Amino acid sequence: CTCLKCTNQPVEKSPNQAVEKCTNQPLLVHLRQVHPLSNCPNQPVENCTTPQTQNSPLIISVPRLKQLPSPEYTLHEILSPRGFTSAQIEQIYISLDTNPTGKIITSCSHELAFDRSTLILQPKTPTALVRPMHIPETGTYVLSDNLKLKVETEECGDRYEPSRTADCASLDASDIKFPLTLRHIQPGDRFVPFGMTGTKLLSDYLTDRKKNIFEKRAQLVLTDAQQRILWLVGERTDNRFRITPHTQQVLRLTLQ
């Protein structure tokens, strides 16, 4: 009817329109309104995640997540406050069955990676090294605002004790040629882990060490002029440059 009386009457909205009006709010709001777990939202989250410390990522167990009454709802509870959109969360939920290990999805503030049977969630962090750094001689080199690399040589006497800390490496300097290069790992990189005789792919070594995809991406190596890996930084030195009874001069590398 087009009469004035009828056209001034409020139009009744369908249930679907009412949900849309739900103000264009994120899908999470609607899920909270209709899902029976909404009165205790933290319990499912705790059932599928590992406790998070200050400097560690949040680990979500995919098998445990899929056992929950509403995995998609739980994903929204975890990811929506960290900037992920409803479309991204739906994409992540759909991908749980295909397990695309190595895939990374980012929000404005966080990154989420598929890593075997887990989802790894962490805040976006700047890389320690934007591009390879060439080190022509001994000295102290600034890697970032809060990280430096000190390169020095020292005499190796009978009582010399190599450093045993992860942020320091002591190498036999006799066969090391400058310039050195500090860079991120690359596909196909190999080294001889300290204490071993054969070479090993860095990717395999880091997998054996249970490093996640973000840790692998951030891993640095130090090479010499012949592109031989001297140090898997913070992890392990190359056995070819170990200190021996015949060592006369030591190349000492320290992260500060």
C-alpha cells in the first residue's frame, strides 16, 4: 500500500536483517549471543592452548581445538582481540583440516603460523637484521636498537677457557678469513655441528631442536669470506673451527 498512513509505519525486520544490524559488529559478538559456551568463554581457550610467558608465543593445539564443542567460536575468542578479521578466522578454521604447515596469516598486530599440529600466535616483531651485514674487521657492530655483535681476537694460552654461553662463540682464528657476513639462514645451508664430523642441513638441525617457524625465520648465521658457516648464532658453532690444543689465536664473537 502506498497511502501515507501505511508508508509511515515501521517496517518489521527479518531475523537475518536483525543480525546484520547487530550493528555490523564482528561475528564474534553474534556468536557470543547464540552460543551456549558464551557464559564461560575462557574455559575452551584454556583447554586448547599452552600457558604463555612474556616472551613466548601462544601455542594452540589443533587436535584439542577440534575436540571442543565449537572450534570456530573458540578461534574467534582467541584471534578477534588480536586484530584478525572474521574472514581471516573463517579461513583459518577451514584450513585446520588441510594443515598447511608453513602458512602464515597476519593481522594488524599479530602473526599466526600453521606448524604441524599447532597454530603459533605471536605479536609482530621487527627482524633483528633487515639485510646481510658485512663485517670487514674486528670491532663492535650494531644490529638493532638493543642488540650488538662484538668481534675480537685474543691469544689462546694453555689455560684458555672457551665460552660456554649461548650468546658467545670462541673459534680457532687460523683458518677464518674476513670479511665475515651475518645473515638469516637460507635454503640448503649446511654446517658441521660442534662435536660432530658430518654436515647437517640447518633446517633439519633446527627442526630437531623443536624450533617453530618464527624461530627458524629469525635465525642468524655468521659466515666467513668462503661462505662457510662459523656459527649458528645463539645455538651452536661449526666443528671445523673448534678450539684445539694447537690453537694460537681465538676469534671471539659476543652478542650484547
